[in-house]
Amino acid sequence: MELTGAEILVRCLKEEGVEYLFGYPGGAVLHIYDALYKQEDVKHILVRHEQAATHAADGYARATGQPGVVLVTSGPGATNAVTGIATAYMDSIPMVVITGQVPTHLIGNDAFQECDSIGITRPIVKHNFLVKDVKDLAETIKKAFYVASSGRPGPVVVDVPKDVTAQSFEFSYPKKITMRSYSPVTKGHVGQIKKAVELILSAKKPMVYTGGGVILGNGCQQLREFTQHLGYPITNTLMGLGAYPSTDKQFVGMLGMHGTYEANMAMHHCDVLIAIGARFDDRVTGNLEKFCPDAKIVHIDVDPASIAKTVQVDVPIVGEVADVLESLIKHINESEAKVDTPALEKWWQQIDVWRAQDCLKYDTESALIKPQHAIKRVYEITNGEAYVTSDVGQHQMWAAQYYKFDEPRRWINSGGLGTMGFGLPAAIGVQLAHPDKTVVCVTGESSIQMCIQELATCMQYGLPIKILNLNNGFMGMVRQWQEFFYDKRYSQSVMNVLPDFVALAESYGHVGIRVEKPEDLDAALADAFNKYKDRLVFLDVVTDPDENVYPMVPAGAGLNEMVLV
């Protein structure tokens, strides 16, 4: 049976099992939208801005492990999607973004709503394709999903000219695909694994350091078995939270710029560092010259380009995290060498001394609402079981510090790019993926306004997201840096004009609640999560404007040079 290119494209999405397509129509993709109208298998979610489409698909992908899928038109549709594509690229999120393009004979002629989508997105995608012939369309879509979801995941752009969607061709979708120039390594080298086991078991002061790659690689169960078998302390990056249970006694908290005192001190003083699915980001390492000065390093990652990119390592292992960890566990069990228990006990005693600093304490007697307290109360009322998205800034760090994630894919935030506006549309994707679960968007008054129009999308699709707006009247993290490093010159970080968020939420048909006093917080949270369980609730919580995120590793400092208060 011959189908049009538009119909082929939609059939390809159906064959891939795509449940939701996030998008916004325009001239170059009208054939595709007409084909979507004629079927019911692939559900289209109409956002109010193309950036939100990419963030929503991103949130869906992070919460499910399946590629998020986006459809936007040519020109401004594609350029509006760039921020979301870059966000997904920095955090290695599988995504397929279909961009409309002007007809092939007009490409390069500066036609109406034309832009070089391939050139623009090349630095921020895992790969991109321009389809010039309908005969190549189905195979290209198959390649796009394969590349996006295999190896180190990432976004893939498929640029489809309008005339290609109008042409007809016989539909045939490949069952699987091979690409000669692309063959990700899955299994770790046995020789390297044996070297790693020898080094790991020789440790006197070991440390397990894991990132988002453990979650993306579905290696969380193996990580838990590996860590608990050894009895070693473990820390997660911002992107890795939930890979290991935050409430477990071996977990020493998040590390890095706003990590715990015990995590950063243990990193600095360890003698063997086991890095798993992490890329040694600058917010994690601090000053590279001072990073883990006495440690031998084992580094496990599916992407060979990530190994020794920033920090030189002693035992590199390229492979999928789950597979490599299984091999490590097997070889540890078979090894004649054993964990140095007396040394490990002494190491834990030192870590407990650092823990006693109680670095996350804050003023609980304040007459103002402390943002940390608001996060802790949300954690308690949701029993730690919510899916939490965040925007970027102080509220993001407080959510990471005070909401204890025991399961993977529950913490959804923009780590690498740090994209304000991410939280609400990401929550849309998460809520659609898990309609029966509680989804909380933690945000600030500056971030939420970036994509606040998506309140309309939430109303259209009946999404009962709970928005916790920690409103301190500032671009909080910018203000904090200006306080510390610019002699309190608060240049353009003060939010002098803000909307009435309650009225704004209500204007979209949602519930709005404003909280100004600590004693009113619990009742407001009870209403949001119980009384209005099936409604979107916008909680505008007025917090202490002078509160800062601690601990903090200043720029240029080592992990052992934290500011605690």
C-alpha cells in the first residue's frame, strides 16, 4: 500500500510505540498534522510554545526511559525548539525531534520560514538527518530512534521538507537497523574489569561516585547490589539522585558545589574512587588541581569520549553500566582478595565525624518561611514518592538537598544546561507518562514565568500537577552570587514586578493558593495534595528573600574548602 510521506511518518511513530507526540503546528508540517488527525494511536499534545514541546518530551523520556518525540514546524518552530534540544543533549536524554522544512527545491533560497535546522542543531544533537526523498523516510526514522536511545542517549533531529510529506511511496518499516559508522560498545573489557576489582578491593578509604548514566543505563539495581555488597560509602551527582536510595545509611548525600560536607570531604580524602556513569562535571569537581588528590580512579562509562576527558583515570572501562556492574560483582565474588574491613570501619568512623557537622541545618524558628522547610514538608506529605521536576536556581538545589529520592527517574531537572523554564513543561511530560502518580514542579518566581503559558496545556489535558513556587522576589542564585562575590550589587536580579500568581493560575482555570506565614504552610499543602488532588494547584509560597544555599564550594576552591554558613 502506498502512503504519503506524512502518513508514513505517523505510521513509523506507531511502529515505534510512540504514545505521545508533543508539538505545535505550522505551514511546513500541515500534511503531517492532517495525517495525525486521521488516526488515534499516536496522541498529540498541543503545547503553547515549541520550547515547551521539547521540555515536555524530555520530561517524558526521563520519567520512562523511552524516547520523547517532538513535532515542530520550520523556521521559528525549529529555532524555538533549540533550547530544549540543547537541554536534552547536555543531560544525554533520548529524544527524536521532527522539524518541518520548506520544500526541497526552495532550500537555500531564503524561503518563507526557512532556516538551516541541520546546521543550527548540529552542535547540540547526537545526530541529525535531512530527508530529501520519501523513499528514505521510514529508514531514517528507524535510524533516529536507534541512535537516540542506544549507547549514550541523546536528541536526534529529523528535518523533513514539506514536499517529502506530500509524495507517496510503499510503506515498509525496518524491524531493526545497523549503521556501519555507529556501533556502541555494550560489554566492558574483561581485563580492565579484573584490574578494577583488584584496585577496588585494595582500598582503605573507598568512595563510589555515580551520575545520571546509571539511571539512563538502567543500572540502579546492579549499583545497589554492588555498593551494599562492598559496604562502601556512595554519593550521587545532581543528575544521579535516586540511583541509590537517599535514605540508606551508606548514602552520604549529593556531592559538588552544593553537596554535603560529608560527601565532599569523603571525595577529597578517598584513596580509590569508583566513578560510574558520571562525567566529572565542573560543578562536581571544583578546582581540578585539588580534586581527589590521593585517589586512584576507576571510571565506567558507555561513552569512550567521556573517559579521561576532564580527569585522568587509572582504570577506564567502556560499556553499559548495568552489564559492567554485573561483571564487577561476579569477579568480586570470585576474587581471593576481600574488602579490608578494619580499614573500612575506620573510614566510616571518619565519615560519621563529618556527618556530625549537620551541614543542612537551618533556622527552624524563623518568622519567615524557610524554603528548606517547604521542601521537607512536601517530602513528608508525599511520603517521598512524588515525581519532582524543577527549574534552575536556589529552589533546584534545595529540592535536591531536602527531598530524599529512593527511586530512579523521580527527580527530573535540567542539570547540564541549567534551563530556566524547564520545570512546568517537563512536569507535563511526567504526568502524562504517569497519570496516577503525584507530580510536583518546584520552581521560583523567575523561572516559572519562562514557560508559564503551559498552564493552558495543563488545563486542556486535565493534568493535576502541583506547582511549588518558592517566591523570594529575586533571581535567587544570581542574587546569592552577587551577595558573595559582587559586594551585594544586585544588578538586575530583583524581581520588582511580579504577577498575582494566584489570580493568574485561576485565570487558566486552576487553583491558586498564596502562603505567607510558616503556620499556614501545612494547611495549604494539605489542600493542594488532598482537597484538590485532581486539580492543578499553584502554591505561591513567599520565602525568606535572604536565604542562601549551603554548603557551597566557591569557584576555584577544592571540595574540602566549603562554606558551611
